[in-house]
Amino acid sequence: MTKVKNMGRRQRKVHDACRNGWFMSGEYRALFDNHERRFWADSPSILFNDVDQWFSAHEQNHADSHLLVKCVRAA
């Protein structure tokens, strides 16, 4: 994972959303605009990597959208 100080704007947005939404291992829900996806993660870095890959695929059309990540089911 990239150091926080070396992250770009998109990565910082994803990092902050994952850090604020992290609870513990389990199922997580990520939302922005009308897009939703669920992820399983057992560490914040795994959650960040998965959400970052997904969000970056939508970056061109949704870069300014608010991103919410929250735990929906703890493991």
C-alpha cells in the first residue's frame, strides 16, 4: 500500500472512507452515486485495495462523488 503522504486525491478519498468505515473483519458496503458493491475484508489494507480498484474503474465519471464505506456484517 502507498504511504498516505504519497497518495493522490482519489486514493486519499478511498483511504479516508475505508479508515472511517472500518470496524473489524467482515462484509463491507461501499456506495457512491447510484453504485454499490460489497466486499469481504479481514484487514483495512485489503479493504482499501479492493475499494480502490473498484472506485478507480469509475473515477472518470464519478471522481467528485462522495464515497461511503461501512461494515454491514462483522465476521
